[in-house]
Amino acid sequence: QVQLQQWGAGLLKPSETLSLTCDVHGGSFSGYYWNWIRQAPGKGLEWLAEIDYSGAINYNPSLKSRLAISLDTSRSQISLKLSSVTAADTAVYYCSRAGPATPYYMEVWGGGTTVAVSS
Amino acid sequence: DIQMTQSPSSVSAYVGDRVTISCRASQGISSWLAWYQQKPGEAPKLLIYTASSLQSGVPSRFSGSGSGTDFILTISGLQPEDVATYYCQQAKSFPLTFGGGTKVEIK
């Protein structure tokens, strides 16, 4: 049973870079699609980025200029960086896995990392 | 971007009632739709994919229907553990987008 364990800095100042990592336990990368999704306090879900097992990437155009997603199969990790953060980036960030039978549907989720941006 | 609109934003029903939640896409998405359940303080959980396929382990009282632009999630026989917020998500094109959510409560 695959498990996703997230970690990263929880408190940032405006203009800093958010850096999050998702450790994949008990599963392979082959055939799967790895996503980051966030949820601002009291708000709905916002999809941020996806990287697949081959390294192909899709970003949300609204954040594309500030986002970077990467995959390290040797360490079984997926990472997300969001540069130049503001208070609007305060949210719970989730990593998730989709596919292979159900690409683009998030079948496994990490527990979430709460990120607050404040001066 | 494809906009997803859910209604109602909240619904209150008795245990055992049938509850329906609607989701409308701003353009046709065939059957590229999922439903998620999110309980307070937890990550979302996939319930339904490709509009009507039940995810493994999800109780059969949950069902999905629809295609094109209009979709419905039905809970047949509401249970106390179904108290949650439900989201639809389109998987037709990037960026993937979610509906605003429907909060389900017990009367």
C-alpha cells in the first residue's frame, strides 16, 4: 500500500521560496502521475502541477512562472518549489498520485503540509 | 480553463435520505469527471472517476452519473460518516480544475 509523506518549511516570509518534498513509500514511479494541489484556508482545491513517470510536466498557467516540480526516482521523492511567495500562497499543500489506470484522478494523497506566509 | 460549478453549496438531510449534488462544466468534458470527499482536517478521498466508476473500497451508496457538461453525485441513504465536503474535478484538459465544493450535513 503506497503512502505519501510530505515535509517542508511551514512558515515563510513574503518573497521567499516555498520548498516541499513528498516521499513515496511502498510504491514505484513507473506508470504514475504525481501532482501537487493546494487549499487556501476555508477555500476549495487548486491544482498546481503534475509530473509523470517519464518526467513530462504540466503546470497551472496562473502560477507557471513561479512553479517548479521535479521527480527523483533514486530517492523516491517528488518536490515542489514556488518562488516569490505572498500571503495569497498561504494554504495546505497536498501531493497526490494518479494512474496508471486512472490518469488525472488523484487516488492517493499525502497528509498535507500547512504553509503560512507572513512578515 | 474549464470552470466547474457545483450546487448547492451546502445541503442538510436526515440519516437515510437520498442526497444529490450537481456539477456543471463550462464546456463538454465527456465523462472526464471525478468526485472527492473531504472530511475536516483530512486530505480529499477519491470516490468516483470517469463520472460513474466507483473507486475501490468506496461504499456502494455513492454513485455518479452524467456526461458532457452536467453531472450528479448521489448518496443513497445518507450515513453520519458521510458528513463532509464533496468536490467535483474535471480531467479533460489542463489545468485540472475543481468545483467550489458542497458541504453535506446531518439534520
